[in-house]
Amino acid sequence: MTDYPQLHMLIGGEKLDASGRDALDVLDPSNGEVIASLPMASTGDLDAALENAENGFKSWRNVSADEREGILRKGASLIRERAKDIGAMLTREQGKPIQEAIGETVYCAMLLEFYAGECKRNYGRTLVRPAGQRVEVRHEPIGAVAGFSAWNFPALNVMRKIGGPLAAGCSIIVKPSEETPAAGIAIVQCLLDAGVPGDACQVVFGVPDDVSRHLLGSPIIRKVTFTGSTAVGKHLAKLAAEDMKRATMELGGHGPVLIFNDADVDKALKVMASNKYRNAGQVCVSPTRFLVEQDVFERFRDGFVEYAKGLKVGNGFDKDVQMGPMASERGPDGIQSKIADAKAKGAKLLAGGERVGNQGYFHQPTVLSEVPTDAEIMNEEPFGPVALINPMAGYDAMIEEANRLPYGLAAYAWTQDPKRRMQLAEEMEAGMVAINSGSVSAADAPFGGVKWSGYGLEDGAEGVMACMVSKTVHEGS
């Protein structure tokens, strides 16, 4: 166990605590106990953040690309140096095992290092014209950005909100989740300590709808970027549309996994089962609907059940724990409701299915099999440690089911057939597809979905370009 820091906002480089402000209790998901008091921004605080963001943009955009790169690289170095401390904060407030939390923090540094390089890879172009004429396409920072991040990756989600804008030359006001605030504050503090001006990168908290309406109601904000549920994403997209603000929406998923007869079943089991229960299944790209060709169904199902039953569940700080608690009371409550509905409609419960203990938000790793498509859990993202494993007749049926839902974030497939791999890459409706792999994320690769899973991209060069506008300059003699 570790101490948890006193919480504060960061507005104009100043630390503002809960003194004289409304405050919210932050809970430890391993026991439900209050661990800190989080300050909630007043209207005056948000107005100050907006004014700072406007000034911060004017100055930060004019910092040279070389200098911006150096500052971001220094920020990444500080994140690496502080990774164990930040990881401990993250585990305390969110629950995931400490090594996962430290790994998440280190990934933030890797992503920031890539973004730092993008400061000098912001290439425009000059178009071919007759002598005496010149046409230049320029990429310029869009302006002040408002970022809203989710609780499941308290450090990484914040980095995805601030890294692209800062590399592009924008200012950013970020609101981490009020349920998991400390890791995000610590990530931003690394940037400030590295030399990012306090008015270019700020942290606020508050009632989410109040904060989003206030920030997006200001003409100072030119872009919104959000990670979270589809329902909230649609709401924010409507607010952004009222003032024609640009938006990046990284929303929910319901990841299909296609296991074909010719797959390396042992490898698929090892990779996908561990991925399913990573962060207690609270991952937007989590593999969830396992669609298994009939000849290998029993082998895959039985191996998955064995893995689920063998997982060690407990406090994220305890040695050898493989899965921590869910992040809040909503998690196990929601999972229990969906499991009950699936069983009532004929699904077979093969592992787990129950809460663990009477303290905290722990839930057993769960496997449901032969789940009918009208079950709630087959249509709404469970966002928890539940795998749904169904036998399938063949390719056409598997593709149809994979693409049936209005979500399209991540999709997975396992097959040895080269022609089929090409066909899957083309036909699976998702922003990210992994074939014979469990990874859909890399610092230099774009991250985002299609359909109800959102639009716009983070990470990669696209994550910086999402914070730029293109300007065409025509010159005559």
C-alpha cells in the first residue's frame, strides 16, 4: 500500500486545492474507503482556465519546433523517472495490478517521445505552378483544446489528450476522470516541470456536464477530444457542433474475436485470455465476443475456462495478483445484471459469475458460452471481466456477427490462411484490426474507431494532425 497525494487542479501553473471549493471524495476500489478530497472547479476557475488557455496558445505556438521537442522529451524523461510513484497512485485510485500501472505510465513516456519527434515532422507542401506563381499548403495549430479522459487508463488517457495538442503548438485544458485524478495530475506536472508553460497545459475537475458545457460554450476552445462512452460522446459531439468545433471521439467498443479452424489455438488462448482480463476487462479495445469455428470450439472454450478459473484476483499491490478490482461500484453491479439477463435467455455460465468478497469492487473472471444474440451483454459493451464464447458455422457467419453491432473500435482474428488474412483486413468493420496478435496500439500508429466507436484519431502522426488546420496560401507575381 502507498500514500496517496493531496489533490489539486492546475490552472495557470498554480495548484488549487479543495479549500473554499466544493469537493468530491475519491475512493479506493479495493475497499471502498475515502482516500482523498478532490477540488471541483467554480465558474471563476473555469473562466480563468479559458483565459490562460487563450494566452498560452498565443505563446506556445510560437515556441520553435526544436524547443518544443526538447521540452516534450524532457517531460517523457521525468515520466520515466517517476513511473513507480505514478504507477502506485494509479493502482490506489483505479485498482489495476501495480506492474500494469507502471507499464501504463512508461507507455505514456513512449508516446510523448514519439509526439516530440512530430514537432519537426509537420510537413506542408508546395504545389507545382507556372513561373511567378506559388501555392503553399501549411499546417497550423488549431488553437485551445479541451480534453476529457476516462477512468480506466488514468495516465494514458490523459497523455493522449495532451500530447498531440502540445506537439502541434496548441494549448490544452484537460479534465481527467474525477474518480481517478492523481495519475493524470502527476503526468501533467511532469510536463510543467519540463518547461511547458502553466497556461499551455492545465487540469480542471468538476461536474462533468457542467465543465464540458462551460468550456465548449466558449469561443476560445477550438477543438474537443474525448475518451469515454458512446452516449457521452454523442452529447459532447452535439455541443461541439453548436460552435463548429472540431472533435475527436474515442468511444466504446464490443471487440469481436474470430478463431478459425486453422488457428494456432494454444497461442490464441494464451494471448486473448490474458488480454480479456487485463484491467479487469475495463478496456475499450478488450476482446469480448469470441466467435469460434465449430471444429475448435470445445478446445478453445475449455482452455479459456481453465485460464479464467486460475487467475489470482486481489489488491493490485499484492504479490502475484493478476487482476485487481473493478474501478467503482457501477462495475460489478452492471456485470451482475448482464450475466443474469444472459443466463435467463439461455447462456451457459462456465466460470465465475459472482462478486468476490464483501469489501471493494472485485468480480470473478467470468466465461459465458452459447450466448444468444438477443442477450443484453451481446449488444452492449460489458466493460468488465466477462468473455462470451460462441460456436460458429464458418467464415460468412463469423463476419456477419463481427460486424453486426454499431460499434467498430477493435477487432481480432486468428488464422494461418494468408488469403483469409487479407480478406479479414478488408471486411472487418473496425478502426483497428489485429490478426494473429492481441495488440492494436502503438505510439506511432493511429488509434480510433468507426461507427458508434467514434471518429478522429489519436497517437501516431495522425494524433498531431488532428490538432492542426490546413491553410492554403496562393501567391502571384
